[in-house]
Amino acid sequence: MNKNKWTQSVFEKKITESQRANSLDSLANSSNQSESLSDDSHDSDSGADTKIKQTFSVKCEVYSQDACASRSWTTESTNSERSYEYLSNDKKDCDKRLDTNLETIPEENEPKVSVKAILARFENLKDKNETKDCNNNVSSHAACAVSKSNAKGTGNVVRSSASTSSAVSEAGSSASSSSCATNHKEGCEMQLKASRDASSAVRTRSPPLERLEMITSNSKPNREQEIARSPPPRREGAQSPNSPTPPSGKYSFMQFAMQNFRQSVDLEMLKVDSPTKSKEKRKEWTWKQQTDLVKWQGNPIDGPLLRLEDPELSSLAIECFECILRYCGDLPLTPEMSEVKCVYTVLMHCHKHAPLRDEVYCQLMKQTTSNKSDHPESCQRAWRLLSIVAAYFACSDHLLPVLTEHLTSAANDRRRICHGTAAVCLANLRKTQRCGGRKNVPSVEEVTAVSAGRSARRQIYRLPGGAERVVNTRCSTVVADVISELCTLIGITNEAEQQEFSLYCIVQGDAFTMPLAADEYILDVTTELHKAAQPFYLIFCRSVWYHTLKHDASPLYTEVLFNQVAPDYLEGLLLRLGSPNLPPSVVRDMALIAALLHRAADLSHPPSLKEVKFLLPKPVLSLREPRPPQWLALVQTSWGQAAGLSVSRAKHRVLQVLSNWSLFGSSFFAVKRVMGENDNWQEHILALNRNGVHFLDMVTHETIHHWPFTEVISTRKVRSEDGALFLDMKCGNLLQQRVTRLQTEQAHEISRLVRQYINLEQENLMRNRHH
């Protein structure tokens, strides 16, 4: 192909949105869209299904790409907005000149970017109708009882050192008085002295208050340690010394109820207002009423469990408890209040009113404690509803230790049939505390599946080259979980190297995308797309190339990276053409790579002249030397090194040869940069790799300017009044800084990759210092 024509085709003036969408439509039309590329069946088993397709085509076309080690040759010429590059030591003057009629774009408002790069990797994808096995998750239910232990005396009552010493002093005084009545005065004085010594001895058993405060401030314990060391004072009116004590856990639900439940205050009053009843009956009756507050009940409550500050929330709390009863089968469902409607009502109330979240958690803990419902699935469904709520909302720091203890005790006791669901609840709660919880309301299918015990969805994830993997995706699965599992499948266990991979969501008819955030919930993404009946692809690929190639790579690892690198090579982006004649070493490498690509296509015969032209980078075909017959001879000479290799080994050998090239592992972008003070815009290829930021010549791919990431200070995205998108890149050191403004539609992706490379560079420097 003529080089001038290739360069002209690279930079088209305008590509309409319909043209961008058509490239995606062509991919979607080649696939079966009946299932939106995901299996609607639910499964609780772990594992992955494999469908390997033909992953490399010898005849490669010119791709329009941007993200994920990619290029995008779609640029918009916006000459009405001028920018410049200049050298200045005055930071204020620098910012003032750059901000003229421009709006800074914050990170959270980033729009999506072009998906053509990713689609180029997946032209040969074809969906197949297949039957997925639907294996139910082990459903579990339990009757979690609160044990009552009879403890005599005051052993389980929390007392301070001051109250203990006071009690000993009073005991000593009493003993002294009785002794003085029968004995001599000297004996009485000895008794009093002994009592004072005993009292002082008790006081010295605990460190002084100043010492306790110093230990607390110096040790800096976490929140749970502080709660364990100094629990809140217990209400003395809720129990008597001879009453049964609550469960002896560190963070007991009973203790929390005695301190925070609305009706615990009323019980104290009842004990005072019952003088006519016998002492023993009054104590037993008071304790029974207290334990009933934390046990299952089959009838609606007349008020919230907690003391809510807003009176208007009381009716909502009662409605939530009624929904729980109906969902669990303790109350009959109605046409207006279906099973899904009950779940939606609870979730929406908790979403709109944050104080209700602790209330709902307490209600669900109550319904999963000593559940004696006549409905056989009441306890089981209460645990399942708790798993749904735990995937959406975090609880308060005050309730967290109690809720964690409640879930942990049930999950660790394998004698309980609810321990499996309790473990899911605990995992969901921890994920919610870390990632913030689900954002979208679950679908009817998800609620129905969880209610039936099917907690996992079999979701298809696409790999470069057409390979597919099915990962069991649960309601609490986030993007980071999927990336970690897929990286493990291809043999990458290093957490730092796993961060170089991203997950993209490609939607049919949508010309723009961005990598999904690591803490984004997968089912939040897929549920909305299913509701809109939009076919979509979840694509896993490498977006940053910082770590070196693995020598003991698995076939799947080689497959993923090969299908990302091969298109870049065949388009000539990795090739430098600075001199009229190619260096002999580069000619030998290309001849060997051509032979390896021929073998990678699972072909066993030597390549012919017609096949060789599809095995070489396209810019090479327009060179005067070597001529096509010479290339054929060179490739056939190298065929002996490739003929005996397996397909996977041939692909790995290609990666090894190209890894020695300076532009290997680069992400390419088409940009415009202003040069000089006359606002002279010049077009460049921006290459980002582990060595830094490179501005390449459009034809020769020689580096015009280069900054290592240690000199990249910051990036900023701005948009002009007419909608043109710019990226400001500040580079240099403390003494001298240079701000370069680029015009590109891929400013968001460039900024994201620069930040990721800088973070990896800083982590690597920290590791080297420690070693």
C-alpha cells in the first residue's frame, strides 16, 4: 500500500457518529444477540467454561483504535481555538494564559471515549447458542438461637475500678463495726487498718486514669479494639444480679439492644412500676420481655426497634418490617405487595433515608435469631434478604461490630444450615464497607434467583482474539474481582501486574466507552443494559505495559497479549523508518516474525509471495528495498526456525522478538500539538509506554520529544467554548516547567494511562528503596 495514501487515510478530517457506530454494529451483527452475550442462568458453582476460537487472521486490515494499547485516528480540526507551548518559571502566569475561555473538566465528569480500538481486536467474534448448566447454590437456613446462661453474682456485670474499691471499702467498714461491738478498741482499730489496706490494694490493681489515657493515645488502636477495651456502660435497670445474662460474645446483639433499643427504657420503668408482684416473678418477666426484643416474631411491630430521631421514619420502619414478614412468608403476599415489591420497598427506603439502614439490619438480625416460624422457609429467606441488603448498604460504625459478630458466629458454625448464606452475607457486608455498595436496584430476575438460592450469575467475558471465559458473578462482585480471577486464569498472580489489566463494556450502537472502575459492581452495569435490551460485551485486555513479558507464560497469557500486539505491528506502528534503508537487524527480525506469523495461523507450508505481503508491516511494502522477491527469500530462509513450533509457541516467540523494539507495549493516540509562538499546530502520534511520553513523527515514527514519567508533573483536561477537548501536560522539575497543550478526543484515556504509569513508577521506586 502506498505510504502517502496510508498516511492520508490515517488522519481523516471528520468521522461522524454514525460511522463510528457502524463499526460496532458490524461486530454486533456477526453475533447472536438473543442473550446479550451473557447467560441468564444462575449458578453457584465455581469454575470457568472455555470456548477458544480462531484467534489470529493472517490478513489484517488497518484498524481505527484508541484505548487499550491502541490508536485512534479520528481527530477533529478545531482551528478556531488556539493554544501554545511555552517555557515559563511563573506558575501563575502559566495558568492564567492557559485558562482563557476554557473550562476545566473534573475527573468524575469524564465522558466516554472511542471503542474502535477494542473492537479491532474482536472482529472475529461470533456468538454461539449454547446451553448453560444451572446449578443451584447451596441454600441454607437456620434457626439461630440466643443462649441464656445462668451466672450468679456480679461476674458478668461491667464495673469500674472505682466502684469495686468502693464496694470493698463498704465491706471493710461493715466488718469493722461488728467487730468493735464485741471486741476491744485495739482490735477494732486493727480491723479498720486492715480494711483500708485492702481498699488501697484494690485501687492499685488498675492503672491511674492518666496512665490509661496515655496508653490509648500512644498505641492508636483501631475502632474495634477501642470498643473492646472500653465498652459503653450497661443499663443497670435492664437486669438484676440474679437475672440470666445475655450471650457472652464480645459484641452481643443483646447488649446492643439493651443500650439502643427503644423499648429497653420501658422495661426499666416496668420493673419500677411493679411493686405488687413478687421479686422473683418480676425479674423473670422483665428478662423475658428483653430477650423477646431480639428474637423472631411473626406479627408486625408497633414501632421501630431503634430510637429514631425523625418521627416520620417510624411508619417507614414499620412498613419495612411488614415487607420482611411478607417476603419470609410469615405474612401472606398480596397483589399489591409481591415478593419483588417487598425487596424494592426495603431497598428504596434505605436508599432515601440513611438512618433506616441500621433499623433494617436490626430487624433482619431479629428475624434470623431463634426463628420458630411455622413457614418452613422463613429463616432461610430472612438470611437471603439480609444478603441482598448487605450488598447494597453499609451500616453505621456503632452497629458494625455487632452485625459482624452476628454474621460471623452463624457463618463459622457449620452445624447450622444457615452458615452458607451467613458467609455470603458477611462477604457482601465487607465488600460494601470497602466499595460503597450497589448503586442500581436489582432486577426481577436477580431477586427471584437469590430468593431461590441461586446467588451467582454465569457471565461471559471476552478476551482479545475471541476466547471467552465464563465467571460466576455474584451480587457483590466488583470489576476488581473479575480482573483478579481472569488474571489468575492466564497465570498472573502478582497484584501489581494485575493492575495493568482493565475491563471494558462495549455496548452496541455506542461509539464511546471507558474502562470500568475497579470498585464498580458488575451487576449494576449489566442490569441496566438488560433492562434497555441492549447487546453488550464485557472485554478483558491489557491497558498498561509496565511489567516485562513472562518467560514461563501459559498459552492463554500468550493468546491475550499476542492478539493485542499483532495488529500494532502489522500496521507499522512499532516500526521506525528514520533512515532510507532499514537496519539489517530489523530486516532479520521482520523476516523471522513473518515466518512465525505464518505458523501462528496454523499453516504448515512455507509462505508464498502472495502470503508474504500480508505478513509484513504495511509501511514496508512501499519501500524500495528490499523488494518483494527479496522479502520472500528472507522469509522462507527463516521458515526453518518456525516450522517445528506449535501455534502457541510461535505466538510467544513473536512477542519475544518484538519486546526488544523500543515501541513495544505502547498505547498510540493521534494528537495535535502547537509548536512555537505562532500557534502552529502539528499532528503527532502520541505513544505511552513504560519509558514515558513520546511524540512521534507521523511518517517515520521517530521520537521528536520525550518525557520520562518522573518528569511528568500533572495533567489537566479542559474544554473550549465550541466543545473542543484539550489536554494540558505539565512536565519538568522544580526549576523549569513546560506546559504542553494537546488537542485530542482521547484526552480522558490519555490522562488515565499517564496517572496509572506514574503510580506504577512510584511503587517501583519505593520497592527499590526498600531492597
